[in-house]
Amino acid sequence: MLKDSEVSLHIQVKRILSGKTLRGSAFGEYSGVGGGCPGRISCRAYQRGCLACCRETPYNSSMMTPIVTKQVNYQDQYIRELEAVVQDVAAVGKEWGILLDRTIFYPEGGGQPGDSGTVGAVDIRTTIKRDGNIYHITGSQPDLSRGETVTCRLDWERRYDYMQQHTGQHILSGVLHTLFEINTVSVHQGETYLTIETDRADMLQEEIEAVEDAANRIISSNIPVTAVEVDEARALAMRLRREPKVSGVVRLVRVGDADTVACGGMHTASSSEARLAMWIGSEKIRGHLRLYWKVGDRAIQDYREKTAVVRVLSDLYSTPLEGIVGQAQNRLEQMRILRQELDDQERRYAALLIRNLASQADISGSVKIITGDFSQEKSGFLSRAVQQIPEDEPILFCGIQRVGAEDIRWVIAANRDGLIDFSMIRDRLFKIIEAKGGGRTPVWQGKGSKPENGAEFLRAFRETAGA
């Protein structure tokens, strides 16, 4: 029978310890030993027979014992389906995590994403390792009971893709180090490409191509990829490409003589399964060069897609592969010339139109006042019109142009200093079209939100400018 002091201990733990909260609602109501206590798996007081159950129990990690999940995927990374027993279900942030007695799901780590798939009928978004526990993450509280046997199924296509990426990364990092003594600072296995951040600020194109060629020779050599566990001292004595980040027992992954490094990820059984490694680009970040790669089936698909693009361009330009770049450059130059000719034509047109309007403009004193709605002209016409105002006589210009159904652009310009005090007319004009904007002599411009009042805006400008 449980001693009163032990019950008291558990009650005190619930009241005073701070930290994470395990929600008892995940496990049902209390039903005696093995019942609903949220801490029933890990709490040492509970394991001695404590019946002091509550629905929310604070805990301190020093009192918790991780649930040991056997990672069967380390024995055989090609197992796609496995039966396991549910050990617990716990809230993990805003999601839920399923803990099993064994698993084939790889938890996120070392740049490799966690596995997805199903546990029973529950969809698993990802897998993570936290506080020694492996959580199979799902969005909503799963309807699973402790002790229930479930079938685990991997999203195998996704898992195998990342096995290819990880194997390719080992080969590439090994070649970078062997050929040029370039170290790998960090890696990221994304959904579309693999990145390797190096400790070099830059690399020559010939160096990158040499790395690519050497990596593909290793891939095509069908070298076994093996894993072995050794103690820390032996690992350090092996002069690995990178010192282990863990202590105690160290898992080493070896690609023949090409690379040996501490790693807990999933890899293919041979280098040939990585199929192909293709460099697709680089960028500089934090003083380091980051290399972008396509590996495995992704590289094959990338090759097919780019070949399809080349085939289409070859047909469009009526030229073989080697002539495509030259044809594209010629077309770009032709377009540049045509664009310049079009700009010249539009400037000449704007100049003729403004001179014609000036010849018909109202005159206030010695100042001609040009106004117009240029909504029928091409976008950008107002800017060209302002540049074409004649300089041989004093002119004030006010133009509007609709932009879509709900906006209107306005421009006011003067070809002499002192022809208009914009601050004196601003408030009256802005109210009419609910305008915003400003500027300084000799041009003011902006937009308004009442294009239907454009004619009134122009009329008010003529009245105020001529006053």
C-alpha cells in the first residue's frame, strides 16, 4: 500500500513544480492504478502506486523518465510498414504526439526532415525527438489508447527521396573536403533542393565542376553505405571529416573510402542509389558560400524538365542546342532597339499633342493654362507630357488619367518658377477627387480615389490658376 508520505509528495509536486503540462484529458478519467493520471508513464511517484490523480499535472523534467522507443529503422532503413504498441499520447505545443514502443519513423535531425505517414488511421505530419522521446506528430488529438497495437506506414516515396538527398550530401561534403579542404558548416535537405553551406567565401566554377564530377564517379561506383556504432574515444581517433557532436556511443556512417562521419540520419544502402548529383547554383551568406544541389530522382527530373525547355526553345528559334543562346541574345538586342524606337515615337507624339493644346489654351495674364483628361492614352503618358511642355512661353499644365475603375492619377506642372503657389490650391483640389500626393517646383503629382470627379478637378484648377 502507498505510504501517506508518497501521496503527499505527489500532491506537492502537482502544486509547486513549474514546467510543461501533460493534459490528463488525453488519457481519460482516473480509474485506479493504470488509469487516467497524466503522469502515469513517467512519474516515479505514480510508478510506486500513487492514486493521487488530477487532470493537469505540472512536472519538472528531472522527475521524468523518457519512454524508450526502439528505432527499428536503424536496423533496416527499407522497412515501410511495422506493427507497434502505443505507449502514450501527449500534447506537443498546439499539436499531439504519439509515443510508441518501436518505430520506423525517423525523427527530424541533422538537416533531414522527420518522416511522415500513418500510425493506425492517424495521419502523421512529421516526427520529432524531444526530451528523449520520439513523438509522431498529428494535428488533432488521436483516438488511441495505451497498449493499443497499431500499424505504422511510412510515406515511402518521401522517405526514400530524403535517403537519396542525405547520401548525396555525404558524398558531396566528402569530396569538397578531400579535393579542396573545404568544410561543411551546415546542410539543409529541402523539398526541392539540397544546400551545403561551406567555410569558403567563394569557389571557382572549375572547382565546383570538379566536385560534381568526383561525386558522380563515387555514385556510379556502387560503393556500400554502412553504419557502425563506436565509443567516443575511437571516433575521435579516426580523424573524421568533422568531429562528432554527440558523446558516448557514436554512430558513424561510411561511404567506402569517400567519406566517414558521425550521423544519425537515414541513407541508401549503396552510393549508386543516389543516382546523380547536379550543381544548380550558389549564393554567399554570412561570408560563406552556399551550394545548391539536385540529387537522386530530383536530379533526373530536373534534367528532364530542362531538356524539355531546351527542346521548345530550339523549335521556337529554329536552331540546334548550340545556337539557342546566340539566338536569344540577338532577339533581346532586337527588342531593345524596337523599344527605343517606340519610346522615341511616344515622346514625339506627346510633344505634338501638348503643342497643339498650348495653341488652344486659355490665357491668364501672360500664362497659358493647359488642362486635359488623358485617360485614353497609354499608361505613363502624363510623365512624358510634362517633359514635352514648350519652354518658349509661360505655361501651367494640369492633366489627369484614370488608373483602373477606382483610381485617377493627376499631375500639375509649371515651366517657370513662381507661376503657381501649389500650397494655396492644394486643399481645394484634393477634396474633389480625394487626392494624395505632392512634390516640389516645377512638378506635383499623385493619385485620387474619385475618378468620376476628374472634370470638376480640371475646372477647379483652371479657376484657381487663373485667379
